[in-house]
Amino acid sequence: MKRSKVVIVGGGFAGLGAAMELDRTLARRAEADVTLVSRDNFILFTPMLHEVASGELDPADIVNPIRRILRRVNFVGADVHGIDLAAHRVRGASGITRR
């Protein structure tokens, strides 16, 4: 059986949530190659920024590296400059293309 390829664009709450779910289901069973493309290699938990501003938390407490969260998902650090749905391609700023 041919493995599916899934590319998720954006590492915010929605993109990370989708990647985590696919990591738990498809990637774990090796049914799909999942790639997350995001400008940042970390997720900032913005709902707790006020606690950092007040000194209750250290900034490191609300920043988590994406690679630590997603063990079986490929990560590409890049800005996405185009998506070609017909060709199933995502084009990044540095010329990176994912199919």
C-alpha cells in the first residue's frame, strides 16, 4: 500500500493540533508521511503571555519546540509562498517544494 503524503502549512494552534492528531494516528502506524511547514520552529502559548508579563512565569515556560512535540512528523522551517493544488505542491521561500 502506498503511503499518503500530508503537508500542513502553519505551526500555530490549528496546524500544530492537526499535526499532533496525525502524529497519533497515521504517522504512528506508518500510514502517511506527515510534514509541517512553519516559519517558527516553536509554538508560543499566547494565552499565558500575561503571566510572563507579570513575572509569574519565565518566557521559556510558554515556548515549546515543535520537534519535541511531534516525534514522527517531519518539520520544515520556511515561509510558504505558494500552493499549487492541481500539482499537489507547496512552494517555500527558499525554493523548497514539497509534494
